[in-house]
Amino acid sequence: MFHCLGSSFETFINLRFPNLKSLELDTLAMNSGSVPYAATTASVTRFVVEHDTIEHLSLSKRVSRNGLFFHLDGPLIAADILPNLRSFEGCPATFTILARRGVLSVFRLTSLSLFACEENLNDISAMVGEIKSSPAQVLDLVVDLRVEFLSVVIPPIVVIPPFMEESVHVMSSNGTSMREIRCLDEIAGLCPNVVNYSGTFPALCAVSVSCRQYIIATVSILTECN
């Protein structure tokens, strides 16, 4: 969507919904008539902050080549915002801002979806660092975890059958980005009680896993070298 003066989006972010529980924003696109990105970020942040009834917050899932994730403006965020938040979707950098500002509800999330690409893999390490340096150190209430590596071409979802849940072995003749695998491992370490995982293994395939207990018991990715 475009944020231009007088646009429908401009009108929307100036509205207030006293019973709003779910907010999902699409990809932000920029053109010559767009409001500056920093101003859009501030406007969106004020809208979010003023809706403390929100339980599910989604700040973009897919980003086109010329698109941007919606972000939040750190200085406008206090620890007590969004007290009812239980589900978050967005990029690692935005989640890092919430953790860095000490937003208490971040540590009470039950569902977390992160969308990463080659350009923001460093943001994952920053996010992990912020969580680990917090008093909580982990997101132990998250039971639904989704991680998408957006640079990966995703074939149809493969559902892992129950008898394979304890150990999943995936072969790749193209090789797998060890950096992305490490990022996935870091995220998994933050969420020790995950029951349901969905997303993409980098350079492999989309998967959907339902675990019998806690986090995905063991996921072994074997890379076939040429």
C-alpha cells in the first residue's frame, strides 16, 4: 500500500477503533508522492500504541522487490503498550525494537511469526541478543512459531507425518545456507516450548510440523556436497 497525503491509508491511521483486537498491515510501497518513511513509521506507531486492545499484530508478511516492512518508532514505545498482545508477525528488526523497549507483552506472546531475507539476517542475531539480555531471556510461552526465509522459492508445503516427528532428515543437492540454518537455530533456542512450527528451511522446502512435546524434538538437515 502507498501512504500519501489524502490517501485512504492516511485516513485510516487517523481513525480509532476502541475494540480493535487484530491489526494486519500489508507491504508498504514508496513512490515520488509518498509520505517520508520516517513519518509513516511514526504514524503507524502512534496508531498501534493508541489501540491497547490489540491481541494480534501483523506488520507485513511479504515484501516485493521495491516494498518495505512496516516498522515501529522506538522512542514512541513504552514498556506498558499493547498489554493484550499475544500474537506478532513481522520482520526481526521490528520485534527487536519491542524487546529493546522492554515491552512486557512481548514476553507473554503465544504465537510468533518472523519473516527474514538475506538482507536482514543480521537483524535476527540482534533480536536474539535483545531477548537473551532481558530478565526473561527466552519466550517460553510461544507455542506457535513460524519462520519464513523470503529469498527462498517455496514449493508446496510438506507435512511431516507423526512417526517422523522425532527426527526429520532433509536432503538438498543444491546445498543449504549455513548462515540461515544458524539463524533458525538461534530463533528455536529462544522458544523452548514450541508445539507447532511452520515455515521454510533455507534453500530447501516449506514444512509444517506438529510436535508431540515442547519444541521440535530434533530437526537434522543433511547437506549433500557436490
